[in-house]
Amino acid sequence: MSDLLVKLDDVGVYYRGGKSRKRSPNPPEQPWALRHLSFEIRKGEKLGIVGRNGCGKSTLLRLLAGIISPDEGKITYSSNNLHIQLLALGVGFEGHLSGAENAVLSGLFMGKSRRYMEQHLGAIQEFAELGDAFHLPVNTYSSGMNARLGFSIGLQTDPDVFLIDEVLGVGDHGFLVKSQAALQQKFKSDTTVILISHDATTINSICNRAVWLQNGAILADGVPGDVCRLYETNTS
Amino acid sequence: MNDLLRYKDIILYRILAGLKSEARKNYLGYLWFILEPLLATGVFYFAMTHLTGQRGPTAVLTILVGMTAWQWFEGSVMLSANSIVAKFHVHMQVPLPKYIFPMVDVGTNTVRFGFSFVLIILACWLLVAGPSLALPWLALVLALQFVFIISLSLAVSILVTLFSDLLLLLNSIFRLLFFGSGIFFTVDKVPEHLLPYFYANPIAVFIDSYREIILFQRAPNLILLGEAALTTAKILVISGCIQYYFDKRLLKLTNV
């Protein structure tokens, strides 16, 4: 099909850092974070990935975002320019720079051009409700302001595939409602969204396809209702 | 190609942002970029001429040229050793090539070096000898040293992220190189049989070339510069391979 965006073919990832510094020449003895993963992501899909802590969800997001490479198997993207972006709050904020400057910097990190970010500064300022503080150094911000700015920048980067890791809305009540609404909007539009959560209810309510991940492998893939029921009955 | 343009933008923007950020921390702001090297040079000049006696401007500036070029090298490589570790959280969230932050640190330090070096050249013109026809050679030597610094930084940044012990070793290697780069002595003080070893170190060649051009208005030794360029090219190829191999693997191999 032509609307295929990403295809994972028997993909596996293992980590060698952390616990033991010793290198084993045989990869299979290593702790595999993901193993024998095969699935496809299609355009406009709202895919929910559900699983308990440590099941490999975050590794999968990093793999899809191109931050790490697979140790076996193959990932194919529909085009080289496919922009897959993790919704991250405030990537590499520099305390002595203003909110506006950090917005440009963050946007550059997330794959946007300088001009694009400068054109969207107004929208970011407005959405983050920062007012004149937008032009003050971010180290004068409260943590709520920081989160609002980070969220607004992430929202403006507008990638082909949005990867969301548990953060569904930030800030105080007012902004929480607003940010959730903005994300819901993404779920309604034709943006491809991949949401990761350990909470089946969220996934069931907003996704149109769900994958249950456990110990780095897919246990179920299909309609959110069925997958989430399976997940809930087997993990509670 | 688009990505390359964006990475260039990130590097330039980060360098500017870093300098701006640094300037805003202090009351005197941007003035420090001139003031700091001016003070350092002034103190050094005073100490050398008044406390140790005898020496004239040529001798003092000879050492200063060496010191400044050395600091450009050491400061940049040492900064880049920590570049990836310091920005690990960014690398965990966005797919950026691992050479970006080392390049930013080298760039920022190069701007700082630029201010000091210009001051020293002005001092040389005022106190020793005016500008000469040898001056265009300066651009070549500066460019070579810049590439040399980048090549080393690219490898060091990855290797230190993988093996943090290397940072301690690096300090000793730098100390050794410092004494072997002819900063407090000139080439004519090096024993004949040690000269090939002395010149195997590109930094020693660069420092010697700067002195030739600025203080003695002569063209540098092109054979030695050619050899330094060859060494630089070799390191650059090795560093490129290290960067390429570890780019998407690094985060799986280490937890900082």
C-alpha cells in the first residue's frame, strides 16, 4: 500500500551499557530491549503502544525516531525526509537565553529550519500564554512556564509522525485542558500519532489501533478495545 | 543536503547562543571577550618583563603566541571531551549527529581565541614588526590548526563518552604535549636528534609557523606544514569513521 510510512522487519535492539561493562561477543546473551519486532505504521494512524514499565516502549520510540539503530532486522521508511519527532518538553533549554531564542534553538534540534521557527514564534508565544515573559531569560521562568513553553514548541514542530511518551497535557488546570485539547486535535487530524502509555484507558479512548508490548515483543496488535482488554486482564 | 544545512544552522546558532549566554552572565557582558585576553596578556607581559627582568617584547610575544595557540587547541579539545556527555539528555530525545555539540564547543572556543589572537597580532605590530607580505600564510596555518582541533575533538568526544577514564589520561597527555610544543622555548633550543619527534607534533609546527609569520615576517616551512596537514588528514579520517560507527550506537553502549 502506498500510505505505508514505516515498516519494521524482525527488529531487535540490545543495550550493552549500564550494569556490566564487559562486552560479550555473542549478542544473544545480551539483554534484548526489543526482539523479533515486525509491524507497520500507516499514514494517519493513531497507534497506541501499551505495556508495563521496562517492556521496551521508550526504546521503541527512540528506535522509530532514529536516535538509535537496530542491532538486527531492518526499519524501512517511506522516504528519507520522513520527519518523525518525539514530543519532548524543552529540549536543551539554555537558561540565559530568552523563551523566543530557546524556541528557535529547540525547533532546530527537532528538525525545523531557523526560518520556520522564526515564522512560528508568534503562535508559540500565544499558545504558551507567556506574554512579555517570552522575551525574558528562561531561568526566570517557573517550572510551569517552562513546561508550557516546551509543550508549545513541540506542538509547532508539526512532524509527519508524532511520538508521544505519556505526556498528555502539562501545566496548571487551565493549560492542562488546553494542551490536552490541542493533542486531541492532533488525534483528529491526519497527523500520524504514536502514543505510548502504561494506561490502557487513555489508549482505548483516543487511538484507532493498539499494540501490547511485553519484554520487548508484541503480544497483541489490533483494535484498541480488544488489545486493551487482553492487556488489562493479563497484567492486573 | 537539507539536513546538512540545518546542522550548520544549529552549530552556528548554538555558538552565538553560547556566547550570548556567557555575556549575559556578567555585568560587563561582551566587553569581557576583549577584556579577558587583554588582562591575561597584560599580566603576563608585566610578569615576564618586570619580574624576570631582561626580556624584550619579542621574547615575551614569542611565548604569548605559543601560549594562545596552545590554549585554543587544549581548551577546545578538553571542552569537546565533555560535549556529548553534557548534552546526553538532548541526544536521548532528538536524532542529532554526535558531532554537533563538539563542533559547537570548538566554535565557541575559537571565537574566544580569535579575540586574543587579534590582540596579540596588534601588539606584535606595535612593538615588534608591522604587517608583512607573509601575512596571507597566517590564514593557511590557522585553517590547518582549526581542522586539526576539529579532527581530534570529534574522536575524543565519542571516546570519552564511552570510556570516562580517558579524560584523566587526556590531562597527562596534554601536559606532555604542552612541554613538547615549544611554548616556552623556540625550535633552536631543541637538540638536533630530537627534532623529528618535535616536528611530528602538529601543534609545535603551527606555533613555530605563527612566530615565523607574525614576528619574523617570513613564510612558514611548507614541508613541515605539509607533514602536519597529512597527520591532520589521517586523524580526520579516523575520527570520521569513529563518528560514523558510533552515531546511532552510542546511546545503547553507555548510560551517562
